[in-house]
Amino acid sequence: MFVRVAPHFIVPRADPEILTLTWVGHTSFLIQMAGLNILIDPVWSERASPLQFLGPRRWVPPGVEFDRLPPIDAVILSHDHYDHLDAPTISRLADRYPAAGWYSPLGTGDFLRRRGAREVVERDWWDETTIEGLHLTCVPAQHFSGRTLGKRNGTLWCGWTLRSPIHTLLFAGDTGLHPEFTSIGARCGPFDLAILPIGAYEPRWFMGPVHMNPSDCLEAVAQLQTGQQGKPLIVAAAHWGTFKLTDEKPMALNFGFGQIAKSQVKDGNLVLNFKDGAVLVLEGYSALKDNKSIGLYFAKGDKISLAARIVSVADVFDALTSKRPYKTAWTIEEGMAAVIAGSGAQFDPEVVAIFQALQADGSIERVRQEVATAALD
């Protein structure tokens, strides 16, 4: 876990020429910029859930105690998922800082107003607004929205750029890797600082389109470079180390591997040989069908899919969701067919056999249930 240190920000406000960034946890940050105190995606609740006795619980407390916050001038929000739009925190902030401005994507304003927010500004992608001397642009993200199973994508998701006369900052929101990072850099850069998400990324075949992993983050940085004009870019990692939303270990930062040259099951282990010379061995692989821990299954099961080189995870996500209601169970054959259709990939026959064995002994039914749980953002 983390070694926690006392946060260092300026009270009550920093001078306009000073930029400070304090990570509260997950995607919650305190930004001091242009003489303003700004919160993004503030979550101070114990769980990222509609119920405070059930759902993903914090590994660590918030990096800043709520009562130690400086006077908040503005709150910026990316979308309506529970780990980003936290109703109890919204109510507390609106009560304590009634004059604060609230900046959110389309469709989220009524939620905020019902919880006491007064000055609410909703924006579409590429729309702009201002906070005193700070210029905001709502920018594209690749994600989805919804707080209940029956209501999906009824509100917008986004990132934001913040520009003062001295500094420029990008908050990418909650997003998968997408080509608009190049446009964001060209239209709104160069940036001094970029807050980019790196967590909740496994299993990749499912989470890849909507959550970046560290490798995706590096690719996003490369796209942003087109607008940097040689200016150094500082990157702050978000969306990790706070709530367990998906299958990677709490502090896992998987930077991925290159293209697979060969996959084989050898001595009960899965051996993946990569074209760059790297070798990945998954020990005890042949015993997967007897595995009692569904989390362990996914940790290994996701890497089974590496035997198929997925070219476009967005195509895979569309294939899995467009033909059936969101999170309705699918057979493993349907899932594999969708992956192949989306990528043109080919699966190693032994990998297919292991998937089929898992389905035959009932393990896949447990996987379906875990997918339904892990998919809640």
C-alpha cells in the first residue's frame, strides 16, 4: 500500500501564478490554479456504491481529510458512475461551499441540483465556459454512463481542460484509449500537466474499451505530444490504488507485452513467447478448471486472451454489447467469436480447449456472475 504523508497545499488559496495538485484518491484531486481551489470527481465516501454497507470499499482513506479542505470555488465532474459522482460527497460540498460552481457533462445537472448544488453548468464535448480567470473546455472521452442497470448512456461522459494565463491542465476523465487525444492536444494544448487514468483495466477484453491501462496511458501521452510544441508534460496517474473495481491486484501496474509469436501449454503451464523476446509463464495453468477463486481465474483468464492478438478492443466491446442488453450473459463461444470478429485474431487450439473445459464444469457460469459484478464502474 502507500506510505501516507501530510498533504501540502496552500490555505486559503495559492497565488494565481502557482499550480498545485493533490491526489485525494482514485480520480479525486484538489487543484490550486489561477488563485482558485478546484475539486475534480470528489469522492469521500467509504465505498464507491449506492450502498455504504456493500460494494467496492476503500483500500486507503482520502489523502485529504474533508474538514481540512481549503475553501472550494469549483467542482468539475467527468460522469455519473459511483466512483466519480458520489451523492453523499456532493451534498456535503454543496452544504459547506454553497457559492461553489459545478461543471459537469450533459444530463447530470438535475442530479447535482437535487443534492444542493446551486451554480451548475453542463457542457457537451468541445463546449467552453469560464471560472473567473480560468478557461474550461469539455473534451471527448471513451466511456459510458449510468447508475442503474436499466438506465445506460442517458448522460454524457467527458474530460476537461483548464487554462489560465500561466498554466494549462488536462483532466482526461474516465476513459479508454481513443484517437481524440491527438485532437485534444492540438486544440487545447500544450499542457503543463495531464491527469490520466491507468486503473480498473482487467480483463482487457472487457474493460479495454472504457479503461486505460498504463500502456494505454503512455500511448495517450504520445498522442498528446503532437500539441506540446516541445514543452515537457508532467503526467499524474488517476483511477487506481483506491477502490477494487476490476481484476488486477490493488497496486498492479501492468505495462503489457508485445505481439505474441507463440503460445503453448507446457508442463501444466501456459508459456507465451513474444516477438520482442519476452517470455510470460503462467504457472499452474492446467489447474484453472479446479480453481476456487474467480478472481484468480480472471487474473489468468485475461492473459489467456493474449493468445489472440486483439487489434481493436473497441470493436470487441461493440460486438459484445450491441446485440444483447448490457451485461446479459453470453456463452464463451459467443465471446470468443465476437473477439475474432472484431480483431481477425486466431486462438491457440489448446487455449480454446481450456475455455471449453471451464464451460463444461460450470466455471463459466461463475465467470458470468463475476463479469456482471466487475462491470459496475
